[in-house]
Amino acid sequence: MTTLLAARRAGKSFDGVSVLRDVDFEVAGGEVHAVVGENGAGKSTLIKLLSGVHAPDSGGIECEGEPVRWQSPHEAQARGISVIHQEFSTLPDLSVEENVHLGIEPCTRLGLIRRAERRRRTRALLQRLAIDLDPAAEVGRLSVADRQMVEIAKALARRARVLILDEPTAVISGREVALLFENVRRLRTDGVGIVYISHRLDEVFEIADRVTVLKDGDHVATRATRQLDHDTLVKMMVGRELAAIFPPKAAVGGEGTVVLEAADIAVPGQSGHADLALRRGEVLGLAGMVGSGRTELAHVLFGAMTSPAGTVRLHGRPREDPSPASSLRAGLAYLTEDRKRDGLFARKSVVENLTTITLERHTARGLLRTGSEDAFARSAIADFAIQLSGPGIAVAALSGGNQQKVLLARLLAAEPAVVLLDEPTRGVDIGAKAEIYRMVRALADGGAAVLMISSELNEIIGMSDRVLVMRDGSIAGELEGASIREEAIMRLATLHPVMAEAGAEAEAGV
């Protein structure tokens, strides 16, 4: 395979601080090369060197074997280097074809846009990606997954030879991820080189031919994916075994007092009804496929959605007219799965985000005591190891892992007795995940009851004292102890109820 793009002993510093040192990396035509590492490992800086945002301070960049020194991202793009960021660059008020050909419209000699030709070319690109989209459709009305495909079509319209995908599944899930992977494989077959940046190691093993590991700005290793396993890759990233990532489980068994109980809940948008009992001092995992009703059930428990049937009891008392505000007052807290949309005030400071649900503690006679607020924030930042330049910085400037820690710190400041965590480590690197797992286990060990929803099976297995598996709005089964295994969870999540029940009985030796 021909190397299309490479970094040779590349180094970069900012304000005298070295963030990348002597890094070697290359991507060939027809391969998917993943880059992994914790936050701060240097992944983003490497992308910016490859795509012309920054120039290396040492070493260099090569494009198709030729040393280059990009003067701008536009120059790199002209040579076929395109980046698809988490935050899309499409213009929502323009059509698909207008976005795809923005700045490169086919024109007549008089400078008039050849609209029929633009539409023909757009259809051809969408057909190449096997995407059924109307070129005239307004992009702002498309799904997130379709907007992502428009971004890829836009890159292909500019004759991309190398496509850099930065956390491409952070905003999609389920079938949308499968469709993305189908297109990545299709582009690989066409000879495009794919650089794939992701925190989701299962995706790396599914889609990547090679993996490069960065740690603290250094190049740890580059290996063929087939030569690695999950545990080995984690150890290369963080310097410790996967088993050490998860804290020891509590010996709760069935002894804890039930503090949150749901009976015959009609899960909104689902056909089934769900029952659960959450005990003091345990981490109860809630697994299931995307769309199985996990988040909706959590919303009902928290009072953010209403159920047409069933009852919820908190500390043995039925919840009358529940709402998020009354839940917080009663000691029931919820961590949203979408921190950017539903959790954080992006333009507000870290201090303001940390204190937003406990402001009454920092007020006197209706006036905010900024000294008290600042002292609490500094204490929380230290306790949760939130990495930032200062508490006054906008929360949007933090990494995903540090944003998630801000949410957890804010939530736990309310000292809840019951905590509902929905995808608590989504978009978080493995090092930050380990810290969050430690916090969650400490919470349960302190007597709180924790319900943890996760799409990552290793997380469910590593953290849960018990596991409930949802399917179509119902609890398909419960697993404890040694029976908490990946195949058992997937059987319950995907099989017909009768088949799943038979499998569970066989496994239990019935």
C-alpha cells in the first residue's frame, strides 16, 4: 500500500509546553489507521499538524512521499486531506447539494452555476455512499447521521485521498454507526486512507487495520489491530491492566434496603412495561440495545416524563405528581446522557455550572455569596481532579472527560440518596473513565443507590452488582454474580423472550 500522509518525528509545543514529541505516524491508501490515547495524549494536535491547522516545531509532514509544510488547512485540503469533526461545518439553511459543492460549484464561462450538473454530481456522490438523500433537501432538517454523510460527501467532492474522522460516533448510535462503518469500508476499498480517532475501543477493533497509541505526547506504539486484544491496548494507553480500571465490587447481594421501586411502568414509546427495585449501597446496571427504552425509563423515574401506567415509589412512598425539581428535593438525582444538550451551560463558567442546583447554599438574603461559591468550586475541582486553567473558564473549553466530572461534581453536591447515571462515560477517555468508576463505586459504598445505564458491556460487567436487561420497554431478565457475562446480556437484549428465558435457565442449570 502507498503511504498517502505521514508525520515524521513530529513535535509541537505551546507556550513552552511540549504537547507532542518525535511522533511517527502514517496512513496508507486503502487502510483504516486508528489513533487512540487518553485526553491530553496528543491526538488533536497530531490531527492539526496533518491537516494544516498548525505547523510542527520539529520533524515534518509528508504527503504522498513529498515533504510539505502546510500554510493553511485550505492548502492541505487541496491536496486531498479532509477532516470530519464532531461539530459539523455544514450550513443548515442550505441544501445538500449547496453544502457539498460550496466553493467548488460547477460554473459556466460567465460564472453562472450549472445547477443540473451540481445535482448530478451530488447524486453520484450520495450513490457512492449508498445514501438515499434528496440533493435539494435542507441540511438543517436532516438527522445527525445524514448530516455526517453530507460532510463525507463534501470531502469526496473535493477529491479527498485521506479522510480524518474525529470521534465520528460521538453523536450517532445503533444502526447509524453500522451505516457509517459500511461507508468507511467502502471508501477503504476505493483506496481512500482513513484516520480514525475514537475513545471507543470496540469500534477500533471492528474497523481499524492498524492502531497508533499516544500517551502524554509520546508515540507509544503502532501495531496491526489483529496483533492486539482489548486488555493489551488499554494497558498501552494507561499503563495498567483493564481489571485495574474497575474498583472492587461491594458484597451487597440482596441485603440492601429497596429505596427506589418501579412497578408496571409503561415506558413511553415502547410496547412493554417495566419493573425494577434499586437497593441502597448497590450499583444496578441497566443494559439493552439502543432504543430499548432505558433512557425513557430513567426519565420516568426522575419525573422528566410521565407514564400512562404503573407506579414509582421512593423510600417506600408513592410519588405523587413527580418532577425533576421534586426529585432533587427528595434526594433523587439524574445524570443526562447528553451533557451538551441537556446537562451543561456551555457558555457559563465552571463555577456557575458546578453550583447551579445548590445555589441556595451560596446565597444570603437573596444575594449570591461569590466567595462561598468560589470556595466550593475550588474544592470540587480538587476532589474530582478536574483539569482546567481556572474556575472562571467556560465549561465548553474543557475536554469531554472534565466536562463529565463537572456534571458529576454538581450532581453529587446535592448529596442524593439515589443516583440515576445515563451513559456516565460517553465520549470520555479510558483514564477519565477509571476516575469516574472510582467515584461511582465510592458513592455506592457510602450508602447511595446507583442505577447505571450504559451501552458499553465491559462497563456494565465491570461496575454492576446486578444487571437488568431491557428489551422493547420491558425487563427481559436479571443477572447477578458470575452470570453477568457479555453473551448472557446480549442474549437477553436481542433474542425472542421465550428463547432468552430458555437460555437463562440453561445457564443457571435449571
